[in-house]
Amino acid sequence: MKIRFLGAAQTVTGSHHLLSVGDKRILIDFGLFQGRRTDTYEKNKKLLFEPSTIDAMLLTHAHIDHSGNIPNLSKNGFNAPIYATSATVALCQIMLRDSAYLQEKDIEWLRKKKNHKNEIEPLYTIDDVLAILPNFVGVQYSKPVNLFPNITATFFDAGHILGSAGILIEVKNKNATIRIGFTGDIGRKEMPILRDPVILDDLDYLIIETTYANKIHSKPDEVEEELAKVINETYTRKGKIIIPAFAVGRTQMLVYMLHKLFDQNRIPVMPIYVDSPLAVAATNVFQAHPECFDHETYELFLNNFYDPFGFYRLKYIRSVDESKKLNEIKEPHIIISASGMAEGGRILHHLMNNVGNPNNMILFVGYAAENTLARKIMDGNSPVKIFGNEFEVKAKIKTMDYFSAHADKNDLLEYVGFSSPKRLKKIFLVHGEESQAIPFQGELIKRGYKNIFYPKTLDEFELD
């Protein structure tokens, strides 16, 4: 039995890992690498394995850095089932189509702006998406799936986004059952909308994300006050609040919290616009899967027949013309738009039009990978390039880590603690930069854990 690390190895994007059990090859996730434009195209296009040799794929969740390169498989000989929760399948139906659209638009821009020859092609097209969608197989939480004789996979709620899962793979042999845990992205306890994550325990091997493994997030009761303060201060300046946010998960959480603050009269009456076609479609999927919601969401909204994602000051923007008209609004308002890392989508237009006004607030509510536009603005870079032109950053900048749907250091230490140092043979730290993963490795060593690895891309390990 072997595991090979092909993505999200010493970085926080492009997750995919290859597990070999005897003659069976199981791919876990296949996400897009996101970062510097010159790097991303070639890294995503070049496959580090032969797709036709994959016997099954397991998908932890629908975020593009975990699912976004799946259509690239369909034109390279892949023809295996892709197991994911029903909510993840529903989200992938819309997210992969949207990703294909963005790939095609990106290539159009490159051909026009950079004078590239026409032979440059998108990573994949809508047709490639349509070709791969029949391979998806929806599964239920906590119900083992028989992948092959003596090999099962069980999906447990990861509490990260709608439908997200940690996956337990069990391999039975004559003497014992080997338990291998892939955390995917781990959510946080007591977060709005979704249930708390279920921890995979009593493991022999653990592959764990480390996005915020050296950081402690703000407490839930602090963030509402902080968000209300940011909004009130910007409103007093007669400024606009621009929020780059992932269309799936982060946008719905923001809408939920803003709804709550409005109902409690803690922020002024002002328009809120969700300007992302993908976010609109994703919200429809959220509304169709209340089985994933936590007790508070039922208590505050559903039991009273309220929609947590819709209220009278909120408007979902669908058309391009509606999006452009937002630039004409002078009164204070809030715009939530994708993408969260500001590497594409309508948020680029809103940043271009608002980043130069010192009365405005650019509010970041999640992780941004190195070399992305969001990360550059977070780090205080000015000017920044948007659509090839330079813009001075004069707007107020704030980052609120609470909205991250990733577990922090304490959450991750608790997670590992459900498997004893005596049983856990190897731990692999993935989906984390060195500044997060290496200190976390030290914390685990202090707690008696051994054989803790921070693998590089293409590193392969034996699993006894």
C-alpha cells in the first residue's frame, strides 16, 4: 500500500493524492492550482499520473482547489466513478460549469491582450465538464461505500462547506483492518449554518490539512461585534464595503450573519448586493439541502419559516448590466463578490473601481494563496495590477480570519488527539504553507506523535 502526494504539497491549493492498494489506484480530490498566472496554466495542464489507470476517485468537497481540475480528466482517458456526498455533487454541477466558462474567458483575454497564437487552449471546456458529470456518484454521510473487495470508504461531515467530508478508507486483510483518514478541509465548531465537523478517530494513518495550523481564530462572539463595527465606521465615512468572497460557503455565511445583524438593529439599513452568478446558483443548492444545517439555523430561521439567505435589503445580482450599474451607486452599500482570492470574476471590476477611494473598505474574509491579488492587497502592496493596469490602494484594508471555514491550531490538535500516538503510524501534513505546517509538526512531536511528514510534490510513502 502506497500514497503519493501530487498537489497541495507544501502549498495550499491544487489538492490531489493517489492511494495505491494492491492493484487498485484511488485518487482523492483533483483541484486546480491557484496562484501566479504564469505558473497555474502549465501546472494544471500537466498531469502527474495516467488518468486511465485510476479505478475510483473520492472527492472531499466542491471547492475549486479540490475539485476544479476534474474536467481535465475527461479528455485524458479517465473513466472511473467519482464518489462524493449528494450536496457536493449538486455544487459541482454548477461550479465546474462556471470554472469552464472562466477558463474559456481567460484564454480569450490572453489571446487578445498578450497576442498569443490561437493554439493556446483553455484547460477544459463546457463539453469536458458535461462529459465527466455522469461519473459522479452521490453518497450519504456515515454509510460505507464498497469500493472494491476489502476496501470501503465512509464519508463523515467535515463542517467546512455544504456537503464537505472527511473520508475514512478501511482496508481489510487477514490480520486486521487498516484505517486511513483523509480530512479534506476541516471546518470549525460553532460556526453558522453547518453542523460541527465529525472527527475521524482511531486511525493508523492520517492525511490532515494545515491551512491555519499555527494560528488561533477569533471567538464567535467577538466577530459579530467586529463586523458590525467595520460596517458602521464605513457607513459613517459614506464609503462602500467591498468583500471578495468564495461563492460557495463564505458568501452564504456572510449573508447569514448580515441578516442576523440587521434583525438585531446592530448595523444601519443599507443595500447589500451579492454579485456572483455562481453564488446565486450555490445559494439555491444550500436552500435545497437543509439536512446539512445546524441547530441554530433551524432555531433562528427555518423553524419560523424565514430564509436565512434572503431578506429585504439583500439583492442577488445576475446579469452583467446589473453588475455594471453597481458602479453608479454613490450611497454606502456592501458588495459581496467572487472570487475570494480575487483572481477572476466580477470582484476584479469592483476592486478596480473602489480600491482607490480612502473612504471605502476592502474586507477580506478568508485565506488567499501567495501571489494572488487578494494576498498582495492583504500584504499592503500598492500599486496592484488589475486587468493589466496599475491601481493605487488607498481604501482601508481589513482581514477577518474568523470567517475562514478552516480549523485552527487548537481544532487540529484536538482532531489528531482522537487517534493515540501508539496506533497512529504516520501523519502527513498537507494543504498548508511551511509557516503553518512546521510549527504544528513540532506541537505534535511534543504530544508524543512520531513519523510526521510534510511531503513535497511527487513524494511517495509506504503504508504498512
